[in-house]
Amino acid sequence: MNYAFPPAPVITLDAMSSRPFPVRRIFCLAHNYPESGREAVKPAEPGFFLKPAGAILQNNAVLPYPPGTGALCPEAEMVVALHKGGRNIPADRVDHEYMFGYAVGLDMTLRDALDHAIAQGLPWDKAKSFDHSSPCSAITPEFYAGNIASGRIELKVNGEVRQSGNVADMLWKVPETVHYLSTRMELFPGDLIYTGSSGLAGPVFQGDVIEATVAGLEPLIITIG
């Protein structure tokens, strides 16, 4: 087809023993872990926001420090990759029919912009959907990883542990999250779900090396440029 200009290239992630995984959309869950020192209270509905596929940053890459902020903060998260979509997906069919695999991701946040947006009742896009705001490791297919319902999730900055938790503590588990999202909009192959952060890691600065891990998955390592 003769387009007005060349279309953007397909954003992909490497996948173990598989062809590259084409990324379509990025769903991010908010407040999906108990807050530190507080009793776990599961919300009636999961809160989520979207990032474009172009926000992906490959493993072992340099993340340019974004302009207009002094509070760039990482949040380590387990990422779910779907190879089948649909509407009203039954929760009990997610693991074996819809799941492609898992990865380790960082939800990079401009904390100062987010605080301002929350205080003013504004959208979160400026704080969450900027360039390179979704670093992600290669995907480990489900037939290698199994169904990950528990496992240590950790974030280190320059070797110092800044965030530590367990994916078993997620308030909305993966199958029910996929089911819920599919009742609100049609899901598609290539969709990623960042399943939330177990805590805040504080700001990072130029030259910092971030390592995010989920037990059994390839670590994610990026450097702040």
C-alpha cells in the first residue's frame, strides 16, 4: 500500500527459543500490591493505565534521562505476554490458552509529574508514557517458566536492594486480571501486562545501573544515560 509516509517498524521483544514477540499494547496495573505496613485490601476493580508499544526499551540498553524532571523512579514488575486475545476471557483458561510467557519489566515514572497529576486530577500520561518508559527483558515462554504464581521480585540500583517482594502478594492475580481487562476491551495477541510494583525504589540518576529480577526469569539490566 502506498502510505503517506513509511509506517513505524514493529516493536518486538526477544523470546527464548522462539521467534521475536511483536508488542501491541502495554497495560500497567496500579496499586496491585499491599502498601507497606498496611493490611492488604483488594480493590473491587484493578486500576490500570496504558503505554504505547514504542515505550519499550530493550534489555541491557541505556535509558536517556528524560527532560523536565528531577525524580525519575523505577518500579520492578513481572510482565505477562499474551499470544491470544478476545473478549470476556474466562479466568480458568488464561494460563494454558492465552499466556505466551513472562518477562521482567520496569515501569519508569516521573514521580514529580505523577504527584502533580494526582493532586490536580490530571491524566498520568506525562508521568508514565514518556519515551523508553517501559524497559523489558526477553520473554520466557510459559512452557519453560510454568505458571508463575509466586517468586521473589527485586530491584537493585548500583548493587543496593531498593525493592523486594513476592509476586504471590499481588492483589489481582494474573488470570483474573486478564479476565477483567477482557470485559472492558478486546485483548489481542502481543498485548503485555505489567502486573504492578511491590514498593517504591526512589529516584535514579545519570550513571546508575538498575537490575530488576523475578525468580526464574531473565534479569533486566539498564543504565541511566
